[in-house]
Amino acid sequence: MTPQDLLDFEEDIAQEFAAGKIPFPVHLAGGNESHLIECFRDVGPDDWVLCSWRSHYHCLLRGVPPAQLKRAIMEGHSIALCFPDHRILSSAIVGGICPMAVGLGFSIKRVGGHNKVHCFIGDMTSQTGIFQECRRYATGHALPVRWIIENNGKSVMTDTVEAWGRMHSFPDVKSYTYYLTRPHVGVGKWVAF
């Protein structure tokens, strides 16, 4: 997939939402296409990908067919897309994927597997206790978990530094910064359903 493929998919979903055809929360992405494509170069075919509620791009890059993904979004699953057959899980709960990443990593290590878990979290989640504990546990037990912080500078709709103060960084965690080109939720206007 190219950055334009990702943008085109999100624009189609935005138009469906704006037309009142998706009466459920939708969190659109924008601005991180190239960063994600680069991150996915390290994702192997047997690896797991875990992500939060802004996961349309992740699903596409993991190989979920666009028509199947769109159908799931239209049915109201935008904020919790899970396609186990494609080894991708997401959660609308802030930090909810962190313990799942640890569990999957522990399972892989226990059976002597060579695959990995790639866990994409936001900058807000990176400051929470659930991430701190999961990261320390995964590191302490040498679990095959790769943490990726997607930093758009926002904790929901508040500046992350304003909300959390000084940001903590982690030398063993990949991070990229981008400017989100879409509203936190929806398309930035009232929609009648």
C-alpha cells in the first residue's frame, strides 16, 4: 500500500460518515502514512500487530482486504477492529492493548516461537502506568514485544505535555512524531444520522 492508498481509504470512510451512513464513532487517521509504512517494513508475516482506536491504516498495512475493513467500520467496529486471521487486534480502551501484547509475547517465548508482537500506542498511553508496567515486564522477561509510540502531541484533544507535564522517553522504544490532519473523532462537523 502507498500513502495515497491509505489516504484514499480514509477519505472514503470520511465521506460515508459525513453522509450519515456510519452512526458510530469513527477515528480517522491522516499525517502518519509514511511513518506507518516504514514501521511495517519490520513486521513479519507471522507477527502480531496491536493498536488503539485509530487503526484503519494498521489494518490495511497488515493485509486486511479494504472491502472487509470497510464493512467492519460500517458495522460500528472502527474503534475496536480485530482480525485474528490477519494477526491484528485493536482496543478502544487507553492502554488496553499493552497487557495483550505482554500475553502474546509471553506465549511466543514459551513455545519457542520466532515471531514478534508490534504494539502501537499513542503518546498519551506512553505516559500511563499500564504501559510503564507492561514495558518493564516485557523487557525484564525478554519478551519479543516491540513498542511503537505514535506521537501526535494530543491526549484525546488536549496537548499531551499540558496534560502530563514533562514527557518521559524510553531508549528501547521506537517513536515517531506526526501532525494529525483529522479531528479526534468524526469529520469535524455535526452529522445527522
